[in-house]
Amino acid sequence: MSERPVFVTQPSLPPLEEFIPYLEEIWAKKVLTNDGPFHRQLERELVEYLGVSQISLFNNGTIALIAAMQALCLTGEVITTPFSFVATAHSVLWSGLTPVFVDIEPDTLNMDPARIEAAITPRTTAILAVHCYGTPCDVDAIAEIGRRRGLRVIYDAAHAFGVTYRGESILRAGDLSVVSFHATKVFNTFEGGAIIAPDAEIKGHIDQMKNFGIVDQTTVISTGTNGKMNEMQAAFGLLQLKHVDRALDRRRAIDAAYREALAGVPGIHCLAPKAQQVANGSYFPILIDERHRQTRDEVFALLASHGINARRYFYPLISTFPMYAKLPSADPAGLPVATRAADQVLCLPIYPDLPDGTVERVGTLLRGVSESCG
Ligand code: T4K
């Protein structure tokens, strides 16, 4: 049984020697960034791997989110979730827009479509939904609201690389979807991200936006930014792509092992995948309720004392941070499901190189608590 410290996640790195030829090619060509050959190749390979129409690579997911909002020319209010990583709402504020928080569904922890409908005002221009932990949102209901009320739909799909729903990539949902390729993600390029777009025209617009709005040497048509992915990142992505299926299989196996190890432990709930979803094992969230003899924070501390570093993603709720707390929609009274989830959630370690025996140790520790106190 391994006793080395365990983290909530760790990047899986391919053998170093496999990266050397990519570096040699970069050195030989001397193209380091700005739509270089590896960048183009990674876009092509990801389009094929993910089964999407168009992809525009970015230097990270947050800049990609901001660019997506700018590409759709949003104004006013954007309806979003308080139960996410803070980058979701920050990207709304950075775009000069007002986030409006709505509550989530208890079974998926994604935005509740009924709450979205109720939060629409004349100033609303978009819905920014998150496939939290890779679980697909109610994309049909959200698309229907968007169509009927004239709103754009962006998915923050930072957690959803490789997730399929009803036989196709979940990244095809919405007007635009944004993924993160951060080191902690299923597929990483150290830092990185991408916007998935439905057609070449929109991709062309987004490509200009991530390159300062430049069309050619003498023409600038939009207030673009620098969102470009460089050649080192793209090369690493190409190498990662060769190994990603094995990484996904391993994550799914760990997910299944946790479900078995935790089955029947009082007060511990594992989030169920949606029907017709192929999950990616990006996170393993559990909810710990009053029937467990320890609180979530006590379980967090217990695991930490055994070198198992779980994380309370996503606690505290985004809406409690100072830049959001005064918004009317941040009132916890309107967010009871999200507030409860933030108090109960714990993400257990899951990554391809998770030390052997970790799942069993977690199971034994949590069962031990319920049996010794039960
Ligand atoms: N939207 C959503 C829903 C997101 O979850 C995120 C990012 C974004 C948007 C924005 O995408 P990016 O702009 O990041 O592309 C981490 C990540 O920094 C962040 O990317 C991620 N979500 C968020 C959920 O988690 P922290 O502050 O918790 O990371 P950190 O540094 O504490 O790392 C967690 C654990 O991972 C460490 O304990 C050890 C391990 N680790 C981490 C890094 C960076 C490694 O082993 N090696 C590493 O290089 O935010």
C-alpha cells in the first residue's frame, strides 16, 4: 500500500524522450508561435478526435471564455452558475458584463433551466452554462430557452474534453463551447484552451480576435487580444493526444473503483453520470450529507492527515466572493441547492498515475468513520 502523498489531480506526462523530436523540429523551423505548423496540426487532429466542426486554440481557457463572449458581441447581463471555478464568472466581469447567478440542479450540479427562464430580464443577452465535472447540462432545455428568448448560449466546457452525450461530443452544444487544457485537466498543454465553433466563418473571426484583431499587415478590424497558443504547447498537445485514450480509460477505471469502494457508506453520494453520457473521469466529486458521522471538512482533514489531498471544488460559491457578493442574484436565499452542494462537496483524487491502493485507502477511511461511529 503506497503512502506517498496523493493530490486531487496530477498531469500525466508522456515519456520525455517522445517530446524531444518535437523540440528539434521547433528549433529547426524557428517558428515559435503565431499559427505555426504544430498549432495548425493540433487544430486538425482535435477536430477529428473530438468530432467537432471547428476549433480555435488558445493560450488558456479563461482568455478563450472572454474571447467567446466578445465574439458574440454580448452586452448587459449573462446568466450563469455560482457553482464553478471562479474563472467562469470572472470572464463575464472582464467582458464588461454583469453575471446573474441562478441555482443548480441537485442531481447534476449544473444550472437549472427553470431558474434560467426566471432570471431573464430585458438586459439579458446570453446564458453561460458549465458542464460541471464534465456532466452534460440539460442542453435541450437550454437551447430551447435560448431560441425562444433570443439569447446566445456559451458552454464553459472546461471539464468536458472527451465527453460524449447521445453519441456525439458535448462540445457541439451551444453557439460556442470553451475547453481548458490546463495542467490539471484530462488533456493538457501545460496551459491552454480552445473555442469550439460551428462553422469556418465564426472560427475565422475568433482566430482574428486571438491575434489582436489583425487581418493583414495594414488592417485591424476588432479589439482583439493575445490569446494565441504557442508551438511548444501545441507540440505537447499533439504528443498528449497519442496517449489520451489510455489516460481516459484509466480515469474511468478509477471512477468505477471509487463507486464500488464507497457503495453503501452512509451519507456519501457519488454523482451519477447522465443516461447516454460517456464520462471522462475528470473529477470524482462526492457529496457528504448529515447521515455521515463526519462533516465534509472533517473528511477533508482526515484524508489530508493520511496524505490524501482531496479538494473542495467548488467551495466557496463564486457568488460569495467580494466582487460578486453584493449582486442581488448572489443572495444565498436564491441559491439553496448550490449553497448546500458547496458545503457538502469533496473531489477525490483521480488521475492516471494515482498510486495503487489509493481508492481502497479512501474507502477504508470513510467506511472506518461510519462503522466506528455508527
Ligand atoms: N472554467 C472552469 C469550469 C474551470 O474549472 C477552469 C479552470 C476554467 C474555466 C479556466 O480555465 P484555465 O484558464 O485554467 O485554462 C485549478 C486550475 O488552475 C484551473 O485550471 C481549474 N479550472 C481549477 C478547477 O483547478 P487550482 O488553484 O485548484 O490548482 P492547483 O494549482 O491548486 O492544482 C491542483 C492540484 O493539481 C495540486 O494540488 C497539485 C496538482 N498539480 C497542479 C499543477 C498546476 C500538479 O500536480 N501539477 C501542476 O502543474 O486551480
